[in-house]
Amino acid sequence: MSVSLPLKHITLIGVGLIGGSFVLDLKRLGLVERVAGVDLSRDNLERALERKVIDEAFTEISEASIGNADLVLIATPVSTLPQICRAIKPFLRQDTLVSDVGSTKQSALAAFESYLPEFLPNCIATHPIAGSDRHGALAAQFGLYQDKKLIITPHGREQAGGIERVEALWQAVGAKTFRMSAAEHDAIFAAVSHLPHLLAFAFVHEMFDHPDGQRFLQFAASGFRDFTRIASSHPAIWTDICMANKNSLLGLLSGVEAQLAVLRDMLEKGDTAALYRYFEEAKNTRDEWLKGQ
């Protein structure tokens, strides 16, 4: 699918890795003429202007920052979506598309329905599956979405062609697009993204809490680094995500607790054969997953 005409104007709310990388590629491809950035940090906006991620900068939502937009892309922590939807509502044109990039989609659809009911046909909920522990305008990069997945979670009342237009933009920057319900999305990403972050934060916190933790860390190397990389992710972003998807996470945490109990039992019994099988099954599962990547 291709985009027949470039967008004249995108307003990016929250100028960081996810939204910034998206508009960088759209600009490189000639698929958007002008990008306005809205961000609370003047310093971040200055960096975005210097790197040509955006063409104009605003520190607040207003007629000037929103009124010309063909697409408003909201790339801020998921907990901010309701207040942003409320704020942009007075300045939206009837034909302006509104989209988000948040990691929880039931909360996104609820915000669209509650705060932009008249514009709901223009609201397209998406989640690009790409990221980093870096954030801010300096993290934006070309090619971030090449061969990455992009999830769209329809609410069923989108305008004709609205999903396809947003989908085409993401496909243009290299993403492979998929559609699923918001509930299915949240269950899947609780398991493969949100829970791993919780576990990484928990393991590093074990070092923080342990009386000998600092001594342990003096000898930590690549295994510790690789396992805990995502514990360097932004605390505000992940607090929001985990609270928005807490019901899915609570069930998964119970499963992790059960797995730890199995491991404890094997160790206490000295059951070498069972522990080997456990590790082997986990290794084979991961190896098969890697083959499909």
C-alpha cells in the first residue's frame, strides 16, 4: 500500500524516540511537508529543531500548534492521553486524524471515546513494536521501524479509509502492520513486553535492597547487562504502562511466582534431572522463537 499524496502537516505531541523516528522517516521520504512538535521541555524542543526532527516548536496545545494538522500523533505516556484528548478537542478540524503510539490500547480507546466522541471516527489507535531505553529528541533515528511490527486496534467506528491512511504511513517507513482487538493486544504485550520490564526492574531492585548488592555489582558483566538492559527504561513511562495494564500483569505475576516455586522445589530436592529438563525446555522455546525472527 502506498500513500498517494504527502501530508501537509503533522503535529507530534511528545517529541521523543517513537514519534520523532516516525516523522524523521516521513520527512526523508517526502511524505510530510511540515512537522510541529509539542513538548513540555523547551530544551528537548531545541534539540528536535537542531536535528530537524520538527520544523516548529510549541510548549502548549493551542490553535497554533494543532489547527493546521492533518494528523495529530500523540506520543506521550499512556496516562496523559485523556488530558491531551481533552486539550486538543477545541482545535481539531473535522478531517484531522488523531492517533497514538501507546503500549496499552484498551486505555487508549477509552480515552478517545470519552474525550473525543465527536471525532471518534478520526481516531486510530496504534502501537509500534520498536523502542529503546533511550528517550527524548536525541534518541530519534532513521530506520527505526524497518521490518518492525505495527499493531492497529480498531474500535469499529473509524471513517472510511482512515485506518488505511494511517497504516500506509507506517508501512512507508518499513513497518509490518497487523490488526487485532485492544483486549487481545493488551494480553499479548503484558506477556512479552510489560512483564519482562517488571522482572528486570525487580531483579535490579534485589541488588539495591541486598546488603551486599553493591559488592555483587562490582563483578556484574555481560549476562547481568543483557538481562537488565530494559531496567534502564524511563520509570514514568513504565509506571503508566503497568498501571494501565495491571489486570493482565497480575495474572502473569502469579504464573511467574509458580515458576519460581517450581525452581525452588527442584533446588531444595537436588533434582538435577528435572532442572536440566526445565532449562532445556526453556532454551528450546527461545531458540524456536529466534528462528522465526
